[in-house]
Amino acid sequence: MTLRSVGSAVLATVLLLAMSAERWVRAQSTPVAGGTLHVTVVGVHSDQGRVGCALFSSADGYPTDSSKAAQRMFAPIKDGNASCDFSALAAGRYAVSVFHDVDSSGKLKTSFLGIPREETGASNDARGAMGPPKFADAAFDFDGGQGEMTIHAH
């Protein structure tokens, strides 16, 4: 190898590393695609425990099977209110369900008939007639930007 070819190889390596570093920096600073939905839960009767929030993108599992939710989380309660932020959301049709997890068990307590013993709520403040609210009643369109909603616990 000649001195000239070694110099060319070093220059090519430096240029390649510089381009790779630029791509890495650009990838790290690129914001996550999608928007954010801020949900405020109001009217929780005590600050004991936490509020569970689940965001569903279909009727499958809505409102009680949070394992089928697109996103789920728990939030602390302060002065009867809690907030959940769902991020990186694409535009689409969604529904939210919430419940007051008084004992922080991660599960909604129900009677032997399936009637909730802890407070619940749904987007659009939807309520069920003889059972939980339907996805269609709680569903809303999200444009993929920034959204806010309030859900009343009952």
C-alpha cells in the first residue's frame, strides 16, 4: 500500500464516520410520530389509591380487558382528580375507560353480579344501560395532534 492509498482510505473512513454520526444525531432528535391525548379524570371521591386509564383502538376488550388496550397506565389522585397522558398516538378512532383503583390492586373490584364496586368512567362520559358502556358510545376521532378530554368518575 502506498502512502497515497493509505491517505485516501483514512479520508474515506473519516467521511463515513461523520455521515454516520450525523444520521445518528438526526435519528435521536426526531420526535416520535403521533400526537398526545391528555385525559383528566374528575370527581374521584377520595385520594386513596390511584386511577387506572386504558385507551382502546377497537371494541375488542373495551372497557374492562385492559390487556387489549392500545395503551394503559395508572395515575395518582390529588384533590379528587387524576391525569393520564397517552402519547405517540396516530390519528384514529379511540375510546378511553377509567376506574378508581382504591386498593391499588390493578383490578376493578366488582360484585358477584359484575357490578363495579369502584368508580368508573368513559370517554364522552358514556354509560351503559345494563352493563358497561359500548365502544361505539365512548368512541371519538383523534386527529393525531394534541387532544384533551375530561372524564367524570361515577
